Amino acid sequence: MSVLPFASRLPTFAPLHPLGRGPLGEWVSLVWPLEQDSADARPLVVKTFLLASGLAPETRRPLEESLTRAVPLRHPGIARLHGFQVDVRDTLTVVSDYVPGCSLATARRRVLGRGGRPSEAFVCHVGAEVAGALQAAHGARVVHGDVHAHRIRVGPRGEVTLTDFGLRPARPLLRRFTSPSRPDVVELPVCEDAVGSSVEAREDLRALGRVLLGLVSGNTVAPEDAAGVDAALGGVSPALRDVLRGVLLEARVTDSAAGLQAALRGCMGRGVECHGPDAVVRELAALPGSGPLSPVDVYVGAASVMTASASVRGRTLPS
């Protein structure tokens, strides 16, 4: 398999710290770029996926096209995709911004672990920020397609970032490791609506609605039917309940990202107390553990003052 056409090579980088496995089984590593000006250099994340062997070009084309469309996205709430390629070993490598903090899934587990739930202010803030990122992407005719709590990062200063644009088509193409004697079974991509269609955009918003419903209700799995949604929203304030019910069950202004963002911000102005980034920082700092900064974030903070010296360059990974 040849290198994907968008990027003839990946950015040159040096390894910093392994981060473990991602939600699709990919190997995730923290690296330092060696081609940026040292004054502006920031750490990057490298994700390595093992694709099924011998994929035909037409089978992997949706993945190539999806990643290619995601590269130009620029928004404060979107983790930038710097480059990607597939090598002759059927290994997909994706390089993107490192986003400090923790995933929304981790934050949720910490809150539930102490017997509580995230505040409605926290839910509204996170939802409005992600909706803003989706609005920017949808305006560029790019859909995410896999909005989940583990794709959303909450930073130490209340920043909210949506990650992993372009990776939705990778899921059916991954290596299964069922048996050495049995080849991988690849599910051919299903026929989908045109990229950036209103149907796909609404599904992004409904997926975000399910994430927010899980946060505010404490349920592990968000219900799909109207009765289940109403039951999960039983203890939620009327303003937020109407917004979430609208995006999950009804077709109205909240079927656009801008409409959902405005509705969630309106909730924060109608009775939801202590909203805003400062309150989010305080809520994160109150979580069990070491606060909003993980050990890796502390490590990155120390590494951010380093320069690409000769000793570091000697450990450069081949592109």
C-alpha cells in the first residue's frame, strides 16, 4: 500500500511519552515536532492504527478522503490534524495536536466515582463549546461522525476540544486479529449521504445530545425512545430539558450547530448558576485525583521549554 496522496511524509518528530491505547485499539504516543520554530513548538500526538491487510484502493478511499477533508479545519475547539499516511505494512499513522487536560469520559467517571453528577453549568458549557466546533466543521462541509465523550477533551482552563475528525471510516477497516489462519473480514463502507449533508450534520448533533444526556442524567447509556429520554431528564431544569429533548427527539432550530450552541448558552442565562470557564476550572479541580492536570500534562509543561537539541534530534523517528 502506498503513502496516501495528501501527505508525502509525516512531520519529523522525537518521541516523548507513550500514552497507551485509544478507543479503537490504536497506539497513542506523545511526540515533539522538530520542524517548527522552537518558540512556537507544541507537543503532538501520534496515533497508529493497524488496518486489515491487502485493502483495495476503493475500499480505503473513503478513509483517505475523510482525513484529507479534515486536515484544513482550523478552530480553537478542534484538534488540528497535521498529517497522515499509510505505509507498506498497512499501518495508518495520524499526527494531530496534543490537547491537555482529560477526556470528558474520564471527567464523568471521576464525578460518578464520588457519587455525584456534573453540574448543569458544566454540561451547558461543554455542549456549547462542542456545538461551536461542529458549526465550524459543518460550515466547511465536514462532519465528525463519531461524537463521543472520549473524543471530547476538557482542558485545565476550561477549554473544550473535539478530537479525531476524519477517523470515522477507519473503524470497519481495522485489523481484527481473529486467527492467524483466517484473513481479516472487512466491512465495505455503506452508501451514505453526501458529505456535509443536513442528515449527517443532524446526526452529529444528536450524538452530542446523547453525550450531554449521559452527563446530566448519570446514565451510562443514553435512551433512544421518547419515554426513556423524558425519564432520564426528569430531574433536569426545564430550560436544559427542553434543549436536550429538542435535539434528541424533535426537528427544530437545534438541528443546526449554531442553533444548539445558542440554545445552550441561553440556558446558562436562564437560571443555571455559576456558569463559565472559571466555574468549569473549579469543578475540574474538585475531581478526585491530582486536579485538572494529569501527570502527562505536567510532563508536557516541563518539556515545552526544551529546544530540539542535537541529543533530541538523534532520536528522531523516521517518517
